[in-house]
Amino acid sequence: MNDAPSAKIARLPRKNDAGATKENILKIATEEFSAAGFSGARVDEIAERTKTSKRMIYYYFGSKEGLYLAVLEQAYARIRTLESALQLESLTPTQAMRRLIESTFDHDDGDPNFVRLVSIENIHFAAHMKRSDILSRTNVGIIDIISGILRKGYADNSFLRIVDPVDLHMMISAQCFFRVSNQYTFGAIFGRDLSSEVLKSRHKSMICDAIIAFLTTRAATEP
């Protein structure tokens, strides 16, 4: 007589993937904070969308502010990781600078949530960001990259203008950031759709050309 198959099949308990859960919470929290700001975002809504609970979110991140800071830290880490992976060492200084600018442009254009988060944190005078040691360490990398490109450019006379790397980082960021942060107001005033691929291509070239031209000419006050 053959044994009949068991009607009940034993199932192993599914282990909770803490890493995946945290990553999902951060993804949804990024959307909520970028849409509603720190004050307007609701942890209850994040919990509902992630099929978790407020208690679990607070277990992982400590508080609403802790979650918000984790979102900011991840957002900055993402762009800094992209920059570190550009492999600029094999390029000429001019090529490397152009590639870095293009990468910044593409990142900001492709990640409007990052732009919104930075804008929101500026509304709060960077009060939350100042509490994060991680953010300070994370953002040193881009200054090192720019400093390295400038040193090579000065060594081979590709670059003639002496510029502080933090000032140059601000200049690059400002140019790329503005067209995303202000795309709706600028579009409403001037009737331009800044999401147009034609305009994106033109603006990317303009920004690169302007910054390279700035670096390859001496300042009027320099000898």
C-alpha cells in the first residue's frame, strides 16, 4: 500500500530580511519627505505604504528625525558614490572636469527628489543635517575629486584660473541644481519646458562650456 502524501506540507518560517525592509522604508520615506517636507510627512503614512508599523520604523531609525536624516544621508551617499565611480584618473583635466559636470547634471536631472530634499533642508537652515557626522564625512570626497582634477590642470597648464575647490563645487552644483529646483517657476514665466530633451542637451553643453571656459582663462586681477 502506497503512503498517501501528507495533506499538510511543512513550511519553513520566512526570515525577515531586515536590510530589504530598511531599504524599502527609506525609499518610501524619500518620496514622502520630498513631497511633503519634514513637517508635513507622516510616519503613519510611511508605515502603511511599506506594510510595516511605526514601531518597526522607530526600531530601525529611532524617530521621525532619525528617519529623515537617514534619507538625507542616503541621498548624498548616492551622488558621492556615482562621482567616485567615474574613473576620472585616465582622462585629461579638461575631460575629467567635463565628465564630472555632466555626471552632476545627469544626477540632478534624474533624481528630482534629491533636489527637493536639499531645498527642504535649506528651509530648515540645515538644522537636521548639522546633527549628522556621516554627512560631513560623505561630502569630503567630492572636494578631494575636484582638488585632484585642479592640481593636474595647473600642472599641465590646462587650467589657468586659480579657484578654491569648494567654490568650484558650489558653481557646478548651482548650475545643475537650479534648472531642476526652479523648472516649474522658470517654465511658467518663460514658457520653457525644461524637461525637454533638446533643452537638457543644450543646457548640459552650456554649463560644461561655461565652467571650462572659466577655468581656462585667467582672472582679470591675476598676473
